[in-house]
Amino acid sequence: MVKVLLTGGSGFIAAHIVDILLQHGFDTVVTVRSDEKGKQILKAHPDASKEKLSYVIVQDVAKDGAFDEAVKSSPPFDYVLHTASPFHFNVQDPVKDFLDPAIKGTTGILKAIKAYAPTVKRVVITSSFAAIVNPDQHPKVYSEKEWNPVTWEEGLDHSKVYRASKTFAEKAAWEFVEQEKPNFDIATINPPLVFGPVVHYLNSLEAINTSNQRMRNLIRGDMKEKLAPSGTFLWVDVRDVALAHVRAIEVPEAGGERFFVTAGIFTNKDIADVIRDTHPELESKLPPKDSPSDLPKDIYGYDNSKSQNVLGIKYVPLKKTVVDTVDSLLAIGA
Ligand code: NDP
């Protein structure tokens, strides 16, 4: 059987990756920070046997040798998917809270695999559009060719540190492969804002993952007076992001490649309009119907053809994503 180690198994995106790995027949071991989260994941998959799904604890990816035991835990691993990395806006210490776990977490798992898991053929790393975007000088069209030019000093700014953490972590991964020439290759998945259904077993409305927060805020009336700025204008459905990770281990040509996975352009107004249409009972919580769109006239374009051609992703449209996300939020009490 083909065996995969998935880090950050309790995360929003990882929860969907687990489902696809199991559907595609992989034996799956997830890393989680606590026994409680591991047990919740097993309980939510009662049909998966102990061989099919298990967990191992990695409390802090930033610690030296954090993954050494995990990669040795249940050999032989064939593939590793590394999703664990902080994504929130609660910055106290930019280095400790973001840069260390993102960068050391990524190099740490690569070092551990090289040292202790010689059977691993490929590592897929969840990078981000954050490692692509050039916010001060958008290109005409974004693709895998672009890199965020952020410097370390700029990255210490609290408003830039998340994007910097993803940029430096991805760069460190490519440098590791270049310098260490390990037995495995890598691929990165670079999504922009990820929306989509939350899994009920890991979520409460208060602790909803960062990228779905605008959806929760919209339906609980936080933008009733005024739509919040969209900020980023590119999005993708979580199920497409999860599938891209799994396809990146299944498709041989994905090795050594970056994949910009995006379904296209959106604004918060587009989301509000879909909700108004599909959930009329939420109308009183939504911003006024004639709220202006904040889409810039000269909005950048995007090229997602590589993800379609190599990974075979067929993107879920915004309407379905919004409906499924809202329904999942209503199911946990929104
Ligand atoms: P979540 O916050 O839901 O998941 C993050 C996961 O990483 C959780 O399992 C979390 O564990 C774990 N984690 C964070 N810090 C540490 C640490 N120091 N040690 C051990 N585990 C840690 O976020 P997403 O699912 O949205 O994000 C997953 C990945 O996708 C991240 O790499 C993120 O940067 C990337 N991404 C996300 C996008 C989005 O819009 N959602 C867009 C682009 C990229 P715990 O839950 O126990 O804290």
C-alpha cells in the first residue's frame, strides 16, 4: 500500500486532503498537535481502519528535530504532504509566531525525511499566492513564474509577516533541494484565498479558519452597514486545493513544479450577492443590495492553465463554494 504522511492534519485544508487521500486509497498518517485532535479525526472517519488512518503528535513544527519521530513512526512512507504553518492575524512576535514555524517547519521536515525516511519519493508543500503576489507592482497576469519580492526586514512588519513567512518557507524548500540533492523531489501548491465547507468535527464558529472568516462575518451581520474591503481578489475552493495536493503525488510530471491553483477573481460583494440569492432568510444580515463593488478597473489577470493541464483540476465555481460554505457554517451554529 502507498503511504502518505500529512502534516497539520487538523487544519481546514488538511481535513479535505484526508478525505481525498482515503478516497484515492492511500494509507494516511496525519500529524496533529494533541491527542485530542488526533482522536477527533479518527472518530470522524469510522470506516477507516487503523492501517488506513492514524496520527502522530508533532506539537511544534518550529522545534529542532520536530518531525524526526513522525517520519520514523510508521515506515515506509512514500509521500509527504506538508500543510502545517500558522495562518492567522494575531501577530505578537513575527519571528516566533510566523517566520520560525513556516521556515523551520519546512526545512525541518525536509531534513527529517532526508535523514530518516529514504523511501519518500516526493514532498508536496502547501505554499501560497502569498509567495507569488507583488502587492506594490502587480504584473498584468499572475502565474507560477512570479515571486513575492518581500525582504526579510519588510517581512517583520506585522501586516506583511504572513506573506513573508510563506515566501521564505517556499524559497527555503527549493534551496534545500538544490543544495542537498535528496532522494525525493518537491512540488508546491500555491493557492490564493481558500473558501469552502468546514468540517464539523474540528470547528466552532468562533475558531473558524482565517480564510472563511469573511463568510462567517457576512452571515452573522458584521458587514450589514458596510462591506469590508475584499483585500485579495483571487480565490479557490478548498476541495480543489486538496485535490491538487493529492494529484501532485499521483502525477509524475508534477515533480519539481509550482502550481498556482486559483478559480478566478471575486469580491466580497460577489459573495454577498450569492448568499442573497441562495439564502434569502439571511437577507437581514447582509449589506445593502446596492453596495458598490471594490473591484479595481485595472485588476490583474491570472493564468491557472498549468494546474488544469498537469494536475487536471476543474475549478468549482464561486456560487457552489459559497453555498456549501454557508451551509457548513449554518450546520455549526451560524
Ligand atoms: P489552518 O489554520 O486551518 O491550519 C493550519 C494547520 O497548521 C493546523 O493544523 C495547525 O494546528 C497547524 N500548525 C500551525 N502552526 C503550527 C505549529 N507551530 N506546530 C504544529 N502545527 C502547527 O489553516 P489552513 O488549512 O487554511 O492552512 C493550511 C496551509 O495552507 C498553511 O500552510 C497556509 O499557509 C496555507 N494556505 C492557506 C490559505 C487559505 O486561504 N486558507 C491560502 C494559501 C495557503 P492547530 O490547528 O493545532 O493549531
